Amino acid sequence: MRNLVVGIRALRGEESSRDLLLPVQVADQMVFAHAYKTRSVPRGGALLAMAGSGAIIVLDLLRRAER
């Protein structure tokens, strides 16, 4: 839900929400890596979450580089 709200606000042009994308996704990556390591969720699910989050990180880094 958090990602949905931040994402919608970022798409609407809210700069403070855009600035939240990177730190939130880095924190999520740590959670997903822990889930993968401990197998608290199926590893495939953790990898899928890491890939999705990684895509958001790459897109946000590209956006920041264009500034």
C-alpha cells in the first residue's frame, strides 16, 4: 500500500514523493534479502520482489541523473 500511494503521488509530479522512491526501495531490498536468506517467504517470491524493487531503483537513478 505504501508503494502504491508514493508511486501515484510521484506520477502526479509530487517531488517529495519522488525523492522518497530511492530510500524506500533500498530499505525494501534489505527486507527482501533477509526474507530470501531466512526463507520466511518462498525464495522465488523474494527474488521477484527484489527484481521489481531493483527496477524501481534503476528508473529512479536514471531520473535523478537527468536533473
